[in-house]
Amino acid sequence: MFRRTFWFTAGAAAGVWATAKVNRKLKQLTPESLAAQAANKAVETGHRLKDFALDVRAGMVQREAELGEALGLEASADPAAAQGGELPEPRRRTALGPTPPPYFTLPKSSYNRNEDH
């Protein structure tokens, strides 16, 4: 008799547990719940992208400062203020020879296919 009671109780507990688990999963699969989960994921992804962009920007600023230091450039937020309010002299171009032609040029012809008709 004790054995039957034990197995009946174990089966009833397993049934209650399985029913609760299925009901919980069904609530997660309702359209409202799925929309809320998608919105939460989108917000989380937006925060991660913002953090990534801020990290990239900080790395760019740091690298620009390192390059400016290595090249002996004065790092100033206002370039005119660095020269005492004056603009720097224009840079001169070095003579590298004639400018090469573009890689792709259209042939210069007076042919118009609409004139044939």
C-alpha cells in the first residue's frame, strides 16, 4: 500500500511540475511576450553598439594624439589658436610628375545609336 501511495504522489508531483513548465513556456510564446522580448533585445543591442562606438571614438582620439606626438604636431582643439590667431601657411605640393590618367575612361566618339533609326 505504501508503494502505491508513493508512486501516485510522485506521478501527481511530476504532472503538476510538467503542467506548470508548459504553461510558463506558453506564456513566453504569446505575441505580447515575444514583442517585449524583441524590444528588450533591441534596446540591449543599441546600448552595446553605443558602447562600441564610444570605445572606437576614444581609441581614435588616443591614436590621433599618439600620431600627432610622433610627428611633432601640436594638438590643439582650435588650429587658429595654435598659430596665435593666424592661419597656417598653405602647403606646397611636391612635384611628382604628370598626373596619371584615370583607370577607366569612356571612348570619345560621336556615335549615337539613336541616329541610326
